[in-house]
Amino acid sequence: MPFSQKTHQAFFALSLLLTPSMLLADKKPVVPKGASTAGPYSPGILSNGTLYVAGQIGRDEKGNIPDNFEDEVKACLANIDRILKEAGVTPANAVAVQVYLTDMDLFDRMNKVYMTYFPEPRPARTTVGVSKLVGKSRIEITVTADAKK
């Protein structure tokens, strides 16, 4: 027996009500203990078995950006690592990485540190030169990781 137009409308209205709550049900913030953000965002979001790590800069544990660029990259990766660990994954789970540099002449120096952090097979990556990042940051990295267990 075919559905009436009223039945279709009722199903449509119900689906509009259920969809947002169903989407939010599988969207979990990932916030390492003691972490704080500089704005209105979550350090990480776990959704449908994928972890999305917000852009991290190289701020050290004291909140400072190291003067040495390699130390800044290490601090950036350490911040990412805290979020990955909080979600129960490792750098080996990373599938895509975006790197933002304020000076593309720093690319080789960034790459040397980067290669020590991500194991083979390394994630797909995009590196983009930008004119400015937050404060005196020279690098920002965001990661997408497979968090299915």
C-alpha cells in the first residue's frame, strides 16, 4: 500500500528532527588533560572513527614559542601527540596532514623534524606558505587520523 502525502510529510519532519541529534551523538571533543585553547574550538573532534586535530602551533608547555625553529616544530608535534594519545591513537594513524609555514625557506628544516615523528607510510600532506599565523608562530599543523579500533 503506497504512503499518503501526509505520511511522507510526517517522515520528512521526523527526519529533520532526528538528523542533527544523530550527527551530534557521534561527535566527541578530544581535550587532553590540562589543555586550553586560544579560541572557541576543540583541540580535537572524534567523529565516525576519524579524529580531526585542530591546527596546533609550537607553543611549549609554558605557553611560549621557542626561538629555535626546530624546537618550535617539536613543540607543535608534541601538542598534536597529546591530542592523538587522548583519542587513543598514535602518529601512525595519521592519514592526512596540513602544514602552514610563514616562510617556505623553513621547509627543509621542518621536514627533518617532521620525518622523525610520522612513521612510514607517512600520511598524505599539503604544505602551504602563509603570510601570518597567531602571534610569532612560524608553523601550524593540522592532522586527520583513523581512530577506528
